[in-house]
Amino acid sequence: MSITVNIYYTGKNGSAVEFAREMEQSGTAELIRREKGNRRYEYFLPMNGTETVLLIDSWEDQASIDAHHASPMMKTIAQLREKYDLHMKVEKYIPAPQEKADREFIRE
């Protein structure tokens, strides 16, 4: 079972993009990708502006997420969130098996 967490970071004057850029350029995002249980850690920009950045963060299981939350990495992330004065909306997903009817519309 994997768990995916979508985190929408929203700020002002491009601060969410600057946050994501610093996470990548500082190597922090890469360190998170190397954590045990991490399957995906990617930032995405919306087509309609730069005030929100989407992070798609996937883990093998809840224990992996809990270990990440207990890691020193969280202090770094929290400091950067404060630096850029970001607000967050979080969605958590556990994949469901695709139904046969759904597969009809998916081009792989």
C-alpha cells in the first residue's frame, strides 16, 4: 500500500515558487527523496499563476511518513515555510484499484 499526500503551498508575490526552488537548490528535496519509504517528491506549478505550488509526496506506508515527520528534515522544511510565509492545504490519498470501466479511458 502506498500513501500520496498532495500539499498545496500558497504565498504572495511568488514566495511559493521561491520556496520550492530553495527546497530543490539546497538539496533538501533530494535528501527527502532518499529517505527510506519515499516513492515520489515532486513540485508542480499551476498553469494560472505562481501563488500556489503543488507538492506530490508519496510514501510506502504510514510508518514511512511518521519517520519522515520525526526526521531533522522537518525542521528545515518548517523554517523555510516560515521564511516564505506559506499557508498549506493538504490532501491524503490511498490508491484504490482501478475499475474495468476506468481503464477504458486511460491511455498508457
